[in-house]
Amino acid sequence: MSINYIGEHLLPGQFGQTLLWVSFISAALATIFYFRLLSSTKERSMLLSRSARSFYWLHVLSLIGVAVVLYYVIFSHYFEYSYVWRYSSRDLPVKYIISCFWAGQEGSFLVWALFQALVGLVLIRTTRGWESGVMAFFALSQLFVTSMMLGVSIGGWEIGTSPFRLLRETVDNIQETIFVNANYLTTLKDGNGLNPLLENIWMTIHPPILFLGYALALVPFSYAMAALVRREFTSWIRIVIPWTLLSLLLLGAGILLGGAWAYVSLTFGGFWAWDPVENSSLVPWMTLVAALHFMLISRKQNYALTATFIFSTLSYVLVLYASYMTRSGVLSETSAHSFGDNGMAAQLAIFLLTFLALATWFIIRRAGQFHLKRKEILLSREFWMFSGSLIVVLSAFQIMFTTSIPVFNAIFGTNFAPPTNAVGFYNRWQTPFALVIAGFIAFTQFLNFDRNEPGSFLRKVIIPLVLSIGLTISFVVPGIVRSGSYILFLFFIWFLLTATLMNLIIPTSKPRNLPAIVTHLGFGLFLLGVLITFSNSKIISSNTSGFDLGDIRSNKENLLLTRSDTCYMGGYYVTYVDKVKEGNTTVYQVDFLKRKKGEYTWQFTLHPSVNRHPRMGDVYNPDTRNFLLKDYYIYIATAGKTSDYIVIKAILNPYINVLWLGSLVMLIGFIWALWKRVGISS
């Protein structure tokens, strides 16, 4: 028996779903016409080109319409829609209502599709003679991404999940639910709301930037495929370098913003935990870095041409692989950042395998036509760039191989366990890679393209080597760095920094690319910050209250603060002053004091908080105080039911500003290189 439901706002959803189908069909037609244009005669090319462009424009406009409709139902609080109910609520501030758009799978696919669609419009205006080849693969990707939102069942196989699906359509049997009532909306007063971890300002910034970086990674793929189809193996490289830089800039910015978000929102006291979802976004960035350097080498010596095609295409394939891992549910038990399984694993795998098969097929077919000229000179910039890029690739594959253990288990039925201590495991593996990469970058600061005189090279390199030894000793003697492997790593970091600074001040290579030097300088500062911060990070909240917390570890790592009492911690005296409840969040005031001649003087205040969500449990939010050379980081480990006491955990992270400074300098280098519209060379 059908039920005539009262008060549902069905028209926006029906309109949005219609626009989704228009977008999908127009993407399919644009793909067909662009591929036909590749082999058309001149007489038919004009008609095919107009048709392809028209359908692509229709695709873009309909996607924009879908986005407008989705925002309309979110801001209107139409909780009859499953997506709106799952991710929004009436008490969310506007900035988090905006974030609801990409909080779920359907919305994040829409953001991805919309960004790629807009990038495609730019390509139509700028590719000129490359349009048919580039846009054929671009439109094909749009066809796949848009299909992820269709929400249609064909022969029992679900194709995509629609953001306009009604909440009552998500239950198999409405019996014993509110949906047996035709007027159920009178009882559905509010939505489930965002996960408290996502109620953060970074949620409004980090995902869109990351998705824009993903979208831009399709450009090098499409140009490389167009070049293979047209058998024009080198002319595309000059065109695609700025696009590659832009993708690296935005993808890198998205990753760094994610790290900053983790640092201020999660309670592990760091910015990177080698989480599988973090790794899956890092790896495409690394392979794209390698692809950029292979492109630059190919402009000088074309023996890197095969590697250029492989990694220009593989980078986008790895973006698709990252999407598969985070959205198929395969990481649901190993990562807090991944989505659960919603039946889209097969569809995502087809998307991934299609693009992998296309790239593999064309590279294998065309590789014998590259006419590579071997001119490998050991003492040349291009040789060290090529070798360093291969090390980056090896580093990326080590990360991806280990991260993919759950995928291997799902495919082959094995039961391999991921590393229990992920941070320690990856740090041990990645430190040697980072060490070698730093050394290779340093060497290239003193090398020109083609041949170099050994004597001249040695004279230029001796000063940075001596300075690096001295600076390393200055950090080892006071115990800032103690571990043997870390000491060697520190030496190579100083070698990188002194070499790039020397090349910045006094030209030591020709041609000298200042944006490249700045970018590599930022990378060196970033490595220095990572090394000295997290090899010296320490827990300072040892329990000095006199109250037993129950076990040795708790007393060693946590401090109990009774209200208005004062305890010593990490060079300060700390006191729990008060708490204030703001909605679901309770904010605690912890004052840091200095004691002189028996008098306490206030220094600063931190406000860790606890978000007690009625449906999703408690989320503990840290707070930090940043100084020039150190960072105090605290969060609530336990909060009493009354206002009488709290238990805090505090971490001192020294020199973390060096890490953030290095990140900023790297991004400035990418922006500078992009502004000059030239690639970053070593």
C-alpha cells in the first residue's frame, strides 16, 4: 500500500536529479564527439567540434545547477533528503552548513566533478590544436565521475548514489519506522549533523583545495594521452608544465592544510600520522613531482621521455586509486578518515582500471617510436635530477605498497596486518629516502646541464660541505639530535640548505632558476622542522598533583588539575580556572603562570574543549600556544562530571615553526614558478 506523504519538498530533488542525468548524458555525448573528432576529416571537424563543445557546456551548466539545488535543500533544512539529514542540522553555523556540501560521498564527488568541469572550460579556450585529444580524455573522466552520483539500479547493480535520495528510500522496510506516518516530517525536527571532528574551520578550506588539486592532475594525464594518440611526443611538455605546477601547488596546499587541521583538531600531538587516507593523497603528489622533473629533463635530454609519459599518466591513476581506497570501504577498519562501503567499490575499480588500461596500452604501443637519444653524463644536472626523481618514485611506492595491505587482503583473501606502529614504521623506511633526496638536490645546485668540470664542481661544493659538518655538530653536541641515522639525515638537510642558500646568493649553476631554489630551500626547512621537532617532542604533563591516576602510564603522561589548584608542568605552573558550555561544546580555561619570589604572574591561557555530541559521542579538541622556538599543546584526557577537576595531557613541540616556515616557502616557490610560467629545475 502506497502512502501519500505530506509536506515533502520533492520538486527540488526531482529537478536536481534531472540535471544530474542531463549532465551525465551530455558528458557521454561530449566524449563521443571528441573521440570522433580525433580521426575526422577537415570537412567534418568543424561540425564535430561545435557539437562536442556544446554538449560539454551543457554538462558544465547542468552540474552547476545540481550544486545550486543541493545547497538549496541543505540551507532550507529539508531533512526528508537523506544527504541533508545525515550531514546537517539546524544548530550548525553557516560556515559548517557550507561544509555539509562535501561532507559525504555524493557531495564530494559533486565538488570533484564541478572543479574538473570548470578546468575543462579553461582548456577548451587554451588548448587550441590540442583540444580534441585533451578534451576526449577529460570528458571521459567527467562521464565516470558524474556516474558516481546517478543513484540508479540496473539489473540489481547500483550505479552511483544520488545526493537527492529521500531518507525514507534508504530503509528496506518502513514498518516500525516514522515513515509509516504520512505526516512523518512533523516528527523529523532536525538532522543528524556533522561529525564533531568536522566542525572545524579547516573543513571549509582543506577539502575543496585538495579536490581542485585532484582535478588539475587530470590535465597532465590528458595532454600525455593526446600526445600519444597524435604521436607528437615532445611539444606537449612545454604546455603542460604550468598545469603540473598548479596541480602540485594546490594538491600540496591541500595536504599541508590537512596536516594543520590534524594538528589543531586531533589529539596525537602532531600534523601527520601516516594514516592510509593521508598517504593516499601524498603519493600522487610525489609522483607528480617526479613527473615534473622528468618533463624538465626531456626538454634537455629526451631519454627521460618514457618516464615523463609514465608518471604524468600514473599520477592521475593514483588519484583514482586514492579515491578507490577512501570510498570503497576497504580502509574503514584502518582509517578514521575513510568512508564506509556503500556498494560503489566495483564502479570505482572500473573507473580506475579503465584509465590505467588506456595509459598502459598507448605507452606500450608508442614507446618504440620515441627515438630516444642516450646522452647520460654522470656529472650533469639532468643525471642527478633523473636519479633523484627515481628515488622520489621509490619512496612513493613504498608508502603506497604498505598502505595497500587492506586492498591486497580484500582482493586475494589474505590476512596481512598493517604496521601496528605506523609512525615508527614509515619513519624508518622514509628517512633514508628523504636523506638521499636531500643530498641529490644539494648536488644539483652546483651543476649545469650537460657536461661539468670535476674540479670546478669540487671547488663549489667544499664550502657547503664544511658548513654542514659544523652545523650538524652544533646540533649534536647539545643533544638536539641524538640518533645515529638522524645525525646523518641532519647533515644532508644542512647540506641541502647551505647549497641552496649559496646558489641563491652566489650563482653556482647555469641556468639558475630562482623559483626552484626557493622551493628546494623550503623543502629543506620543512625536513629540518620535521626532524628536530618530532625527535625532541616530549610529554610534559607528568602527574605532580599528588593524586593517583590508576596506573604508571597515566601518571607519567597525564596531569590531574583540581579547580583553582596549581601544579608545575614544563617550566610553568598551571591551574584549572573555569569552564564554559557553548552548545554541545564545553571549553576549559587553563592558565599558565610563572612564579617569582612566591608570587604567580599570568603568562598565557589555553582553552582545550570537549564536544559532547548527543549522537556521535565525545570529541576532544586540543589547544596550542605557539612561540618562536616551541609550541605548547594540551588537550583534555578526562573531564570530571562536575566542575571540580580535569585531567590534561600536554606536549612540548620545539622548533615546529621551522616546519610551517618551510611549508610556506615551498608554496611561495611553486607560486613564483607558476607566475613565471616555467618549470622548477634543480
